[in-house]
Amino acid sequence: MKLLSDVLEAYGYDIVKTASGAAVLELAREHRPHLVLMDIQLPDVSGLDAVRQLKQDPETLAIPVIAVTAFAMAGDERRALDSGCDGYIAKPIMLREFLAMVEKFTSRE
């Protein structure tokens, strides 16, 4: 999270962070982000469960979510997309690919 936050801040993005999947819905409602980057493996709840909560809530369902994960096994991308993620990036992160996807979903070009 630290590395991605630093990169995004260096490119002029405002960042709101949490390591708690349980806090994601409340933070999304409060801050109305243009994009959520969701780690699938969180300490308290599954990132995919947190995505499902975002996508089931009328206030947050339109916010795009990109899964950023170390899980890169066959079928993991499909599971993330089926859970409601709009994009998927596997670690290790390729910086250009990552920034291009962020720009795509935030309409910054």
C-alpha cells in the first residue's frame, strides 16, 4: 500500500488509505473516491467480500474497483471480476500498466 500510495501521490492523486476491509464501505461513502484499489488479502475480511459490499450499496456501486493482488493463479482474475471488480492487476506491479489502468478508471489522460 505504501509504494502504490507514494506513486499515486507523486502523480498528483489524493489518497485515502485503510488496511481494514471492514472500513472500506464507510470510507467510500464518506469520501466518494473516483476509484478503489482493493487488495484481495486483507487482515480482517476478504477483499472480495469488501468489493461485494461496495457493489451492493446504492451509494457506492458506481465506484470502480481494481483488485491489486499477489494472487496470480489461474482463475483468480475471474473470481475478482465476478465479485464486482472492474479491473485486476497482479503483483509484482508493472508501473506503466498500473498507472494506465488508474488513468483509465479515473478519466485522467
